[in-house]
Amino acid sequence: MSSLFSRTTSFQRELHASDEEFRQIRDHIYELCGIHIADNRKYLIENRLAARLKTLNLKSFGEYYYYLRYDKNRRDELNRLYEVITTNETSFYRNPPQLKVFQEVVLKDMLDALRAKRSRRLRIWSAGCSSGEEPYTLGIILHEVLKTEIASWDIKITASDISTAVLDTARSGIYSDYALRTTPPEIIRKYFKKEGREYHLTENVKKLVRFDQLNLNDRLQIKRIERSQIIFCRNVIIYFDDEMKTRVISSFYDNLQPGGALLIGHSESLHNISRAFRPEHHKGAIVYRKDS
């Protein structure tokens, strides 16, 4: 999940939400998934959802709100809603300086600590994984670090997102060259097979990742995630208000094992959100550590 921008069509310009309709839909979205839409962004609701009204043959945003609340097909429509209001802008090897810190500091220290305890069980959670580029990147890095030793490790990367559409894309492991625009060429050659204009990820990386739909506003769902040693949640919490940020970060803290690490987007911060984590400052990244 990365940004909430709008595209306007001729049909969309014909539809307008009243202030009350906007508040109803905006508040319902917040109640459902914690995404906060500011008062001055009514155009976002109008532009993003007008096509859904046309598809459903609804004449107003008030009718759409009623549909979301009471129609027998509302669960299916909620999945469409999540797809429409979130833009999943991501790529493999996004933010290389942070990934370098992950590989050379966080992962190295974690693997060394596990080896010292004679454990080979590693759990990583990619929260808000979008179409899978982030968790698969982590899987590639694990292969690069562990090499043939990886076969003797019990590794699972749990990748979650609220949108079923992006999860379907992620599970396929098939990407365009645009998704690989920030990926080192040698990594592409090693872990992807090009078929026409598509790049197919190798099975040895895919099998490390399990994808699940998850709403970060649902504590019961979060509690079902295996406790992790490392959590990635990048470019997600910036779309939450402070109350929602606090709830989500608290859930991450509870999920992490002692000594675990949380990595968030480079434009995000836990300042004034949580003091439970100990920030570690590295060149190119801040790692939020749960003390042992």
C-alpha cells in the first residue's frame, strides 16, 4: 500500500458526493481498515469510487454507502473498495540502502544469534506486502546470504495485504520489467526466467513466502500471525492517523520476539507514536529493535 492519488474520467466528473455522503463513506473506510482520508480529500472518494457506482448501477454515493453497509454482496464489494482506494506502487529491491542494512546488520545478527542457540527457525512478516515484490526480495536476499545452507533452515516469510487482487498477483510470481526496474541485473538473471515480456520468479524463492489477506485494523487476525523475528511494514502507516498508527505499531511489538527488529518506510517514523522500540541508527536506515 503506498499512495492515494486519483485519476478522473468523464464519467467520474459527473458524480459528486454531498458532504454527508463523503463523511459516511470516509468514516466507514476508517472503521473497516483504519485508512484515514482527510476532510479536504472528498475528490478522492469521488474520483476513485465513481466507476464502482457505474458498475453497480448506483445513482449516488449515498446508495453506494448503503450497499457497503447492507447489501448481501457487500463482502465482495469491500475487496473492490480496498483495491480502488489503495495504489500499490512498489518494486523489487526498493530502497537499496535499507535493504543493505537489513542484509548486513539485521539479518546477519539474527542468523548468528539463532546459530548460537542451535536454532534454524526464522520467521519474517511483510505487512502491507502489495503485489509481492518486498517479501520476494527478502527471500532472494536470504538465498544470497545462506546459499546452499538455506536447505537446512526452517524459514517462512508471511506476506499480508488487505487487497485480494494484489495477493493474487503476488502468488503468481510473474512480473513485468517495470517491477524489476530497481533490481540488480545479476539478481534478475539468477532468480527470474524471462518468458516473452514476463519475468517468472524461481520456485526456490516462491516457496519461502506465504500470502494471506489481513486487515491491520483487526487485532484478532494479527494475533494469528506467527511470532516474528523481523517485521517489514514500509509505506503503510503514513496513511493512518495517530490512533491507528499506535494500534498497529503496538501489534507489531506484541508479535515480535525479544530482540526482533521492525523496519518501516524511509519517510515514516515512530516519533510520538511509540517508545517501546529502541531505535538503531545506521547509514541509510533506522532499525526499531524490541529489547531482549
